[in-house]
Amino acid sequence: MDRVGLAAALFDEGAVEEAATAAQQALDDAARVDSALVASRLNTLLDATRPYRTPLVDEVRGRAKDLAAARPTTVVA
């Protein structure tokens, strides 16, 4: 889930458009993987999107929330 980490890091750096693009690619990959680690990393991505309120980021946030909800985990993010 390196792409999720990359997207989160880009959000943390303020590169919002680049982060959103990376996040969409990461979410495409995450949709195909069912693991506790993926769910944990999705929570990390969600945390990184919190400061931003744009339609692009809202779309990422919505997809990440949906995927995280479908993969409940006890792993701490």
C-alpha cells in the first residue's frame, strides 16, 4: 500500500491535486485487496485529507470511507 502512503504524504505536504490523483490510483488498488493493513492505511489517508475541503478531495474521502467501512479492522492507524 505504498501508493496510499504516497498520497497521504502528498496531502501532508500540501500538494493537494497530486495527492488526490495518487489517492485515486491507490484506492483503485485498495478495492482489490482485503486486508487489515489496507484498512489501517485507508485511515491514515483519511486523516491526511482532513485539512482540505475541495470537490476533488471530498471524492477521495468518500471513496476511502466506503472502502474502510467495508474492511473493518482492529489495527490502529
